Amino acid sequence: MAKNPHVLYTREAALDIGEFRRVLVESGLGETRPIDDDIRLQAMLSGANLVLTARLDIEGKPLIGVIRAITDFSWVCYISELAVSQSGQGLGIGKGLMDEARRQLGPSVAISLISMPDAVGFYERIGMKHMADAFWFDRKG
């Protein structure tokens, strides 16, 4: 991969599940997502009302990062995935995706997410507040 190729950030409502799966796997999130279940992956994409992508501005426009989120576009946005392919990590792509989310949502919409343990430092570095009061019901199946 080129050292700093131009990256295109955009909203992409019809993201291909194969590309989504590939970035999940390459980012490390594939270990905690249903990557072998096409129906569920499609439902995850279809159920999100904000899907942002980062694509390299080279031939084929390969997907290098994605945000999948649910928002009311008024009060809050919950980011369920921020995934950047391993080869693109450390190049500012995750921050670029978060900046694009903030740009599209505007200043009156809060953003929340649950971080993977090894990504906590990233979110702190980009200025997100670490919140202690989060709650979770485990999924069954």
C-alpha cells in the first residue's frame, strides 16, 4: 500500500457484504462478528441508517475502512463498528471516518460506542470521553 494515498470518505448505504466482511476480518473485528453468516451481515448493513466508508483513491477504489451506525440525526448516534483494515491502521483513516461522521451528523448530535479493549487509546487520543456507565444484555445465538 502506498504510504499516504488519497482516501475518499463518503456515505454508502448499499455497501457490499463481501467488502464489509473483508474489512471486518482485516481489522480484527471479524473475531467478534458473524462473518460466516451472510444473512446476518446483510441485516446488519440494512439495519444501519448511517454507513460511512473510506476508500483508497486508486484503481478499483478498494475499501479500507467502514463505520456502521444507527442515529436519529438529531440527538445521538451509536457507532456499532469502526473497522479499518490492518494495512491502513495508524494512517489516520479511523480518525478520518470519525471526522466524517461528525461532519455529517453536525455538532448537535452526540456519538457513542463501545470500544474493543485494544482500541480504547485510539478513542481517547481523538478526544472522546471514556464513560464508565454503560450497560449490556448479552445476545443469545
